[in-house]
Amino acid sequence: MSLLKIADMRKEELAECAMVELAYLLMQEKNEAYEYYELINEVATLKGMSKTEVKERMSFLYTDLNIDGRFLTLGDNRWGLRSWYPLEQVEEEITSSVAKPKKKAKALALDEEDDLLDEDFEEDEFEDLEDELDELSQEEDEDEEEEEEEVFKDQDTDLDDFAEGDDEEETEEEE
């Protein structure tokens, strides 16, 4: 089976070809993984797309790469062809790109102990802060209740006075 090469394609064929197909052909010909933005730029150049077209269609290529089973994300926004990597190598490459720099075992153990101590300290610190906030909130609630009671007492006496004066006016009007 002969491979279709990009150099053999006419401009019209390139323009009509799907972006994901061109991405596949590029990776297959160069036999190397691409960073996503490099890939989209090369595909856009081959198709003769304007910058606005690239911006509008950029997400479509990304979605197609995710859906198409021929492609594989390698982490750090890099893409390759699934056929290049045995399953074990893919897992190693993906985890190694995300993994932290290695430390010596003793230093790592000390760091883990420090982390545990820090977590306990932060938790206690927040518990104390939470208790203080609860106390302040409770005190504010009690103060507000006392103020409301005083306002209601004042209003009750005003209403009593008003009601008594109102009755007197009504009796005067009736006479």
C-alpha cells in the first residue's frame, strides 16, 4: 500500500482535505510528535487558511484529535500517533512528563513528614479560627436581639399612648 504524501497533493486537494487528515499525514511523514499549536499552524499553512479561519476552526481540530483513535495525547499539549507507542511506553511517557523531579529517598521521607505536620498545624489553626468566628457571631446575635427588644418596648409604649390619644379624639369628634 502506497502512502499518500502531502507533496504529491494539489492545492485544491489540500484545501478540501480535513484538518485532522492533514495532521495525520504530517505526523506520518515526519514521524514525530507535534505540539498542538505547531500542528495547527502547519495544517493551516498547507490549507492556505487565514488567521481568522484558524481561530474559528482551532477547537474543531483539537476535538477531532481527541475523538480520532489514531492520535494520542502525550501530555504538555503534545500529540503523536497511537501506532508509534506500545501501551506501556505511552503510560511511561505521559506520567514522566507530569512527574515531579526525583529526590533522594531520605529527603523525600523528611518532606512527607513535614507535609503531614504542616497539614495538622493548618487544620488546628483553622479550627481555632472557626471557634473564634462562632463566638463573635453568637455575641453579635445576642446584641442584635437585645437591641430589637429595646426597640419593640419603645414602640409598644408609643402605640399605647397613640391608642389612648386616638380614643380621646374619636370621642371628642362624636360629641
